[in-house]
Amino acid sequence: MTASIEILSRSGYAEAIDGLADVLSDCVEGGASVNFVAPYPPDMARRFWDGIAPAVEAGDIIVAVARIDGRIVGTAQLQLITKPNQPHRAEIGKMLVHRAARRQGLARALLTRLEGEATARGRWLLVLDTEEGSAAHALYKSLGWSEVGAIPDFALTGDGKAYCAAMFFYKRLAV
Ligand SMILES: CC(C)(COP(=O)(O)OP(=O)(O)OC[C@H]1O[C@@H](n2cnc3c(N)ncnc32)[C@H](O)[C@@H]1OP(=O)(O)O)[C@@H](O)C(=O)NCCC(=O)NCCS
């Protein structure tokens, strides 16, 4: 088994969309609160990835993927803030690892890689939010992110049956 982390090129992104859709669908079907609600098959998830293609093409979103034996099993993205007064800031989004590939350090490796991409671009203040009490909450705490606070009832859970709180985090990188 060979695991790798890679930043998708603009052309590589188009080829990766089916794999990215499978991972997003699997996470939502597994209950993750990541903007969508189950049932959420891969053909629906594909629309999300198609929708951000222009921003990826423009270089405003940097997409990292984790592969095992060549197959995409995880992803995360660095979203560069384009507001003129926030040239130092970026956000982390769509941190997703397929249920079959969890607890192997892939999310940690994806995030570490994107923090490096942020530093290389002079983006030294990173922000994200995630479901309070989730696996991702534990992930960010374990990697030195600072909790800002939680907003109750921020979003629906992945099954759409209840509201959940979102915890906001930030991380100041050394540049
Ligand atoms: C959150 C998620 C990305 C973690 O992916 P992963 O590849 O399994 O995470 P890693 O193996 O890199 O874990 C790194 C550390 O995070 C923490 N962690 C990860 N999953 C955890 C869990 N289920 N429970 C507690 N801690 C967890 C641990 O500290 C872990 O280190 P350890 O395994 O040495 O103890 C994955 O569970 C997922 O895709 N969840 C659904 C989607 C989602 O909610 N994404 C977040 C959107 S903001």
C-alpha cells in the first residue's frame, strides 16, 4: 500500500473530479456536516466540484488530495481570500477522508501540506470551522489550531435531522 499527498494541477483537477465526488459523497453519507445532507450520491457531489472549477482554475482554491495506490481517498483545500484588505489570510475547507481510509494520518498530512502551501504564498493567518465535538474538531486541536468559540445550531447534521454547533478555529503560521 502506497499513500501519497499531492496538490492538483489545473488539468489534474478535471481528471480528479470523479474521485473527489466519491469521497465527498461517502463523508456526507457517513454523517459529516459539510454543507450537504444525505442522501447525497456521487453524481450530486460532482456538481459541487464542477462548481468550484473556475476558482481552482484561477488559482484561488488550492486542492490537495490523498491517494492510496493511486486512488483518491481524501482531500482538503486552501481557499485564498481575495479581499484586498486580507492578503495574509486563507481558509481551510472540505477536509474529507473516505471512511475506509481513516485514522492513517491522511488528514494530518493533508493539513500539514496545505499549511506549507499557505506559508509559501505569504498567507500566515488561517481560519476554519467544523462541527463541534466531531473527529475534525479533535484533528484541529491536535495540530495546534486555536479555538475561537462555537456558534450553536449553525448547520444541519449530515443526516439533516438535527442542528449542530460549529466551532471556529484559527492558526497563525510562522513566515
Ligand atoms: C476528520 C477527518 C478528516 C479525519 O481524517 P483522518 O485521516 O482519519 O485523520 P488522521 O488519521 O490524520 O488523524 C489525525 C489526528 O486527528 C485526531 N482524530 C482524527 N479522527 C479522530 C476521531 N475519530 N476521534 C478522535 N480523534 C480523531 C487524532 O488526534 C488523530 O491522531 P491519532 O490517530 O494519532 O490519534 C475524517 O474523520 C473525516 O473525513 N470526517 C468526515 C468529514 C469531516 O467532518 N470533515 C471536516 C470538515 S471541517
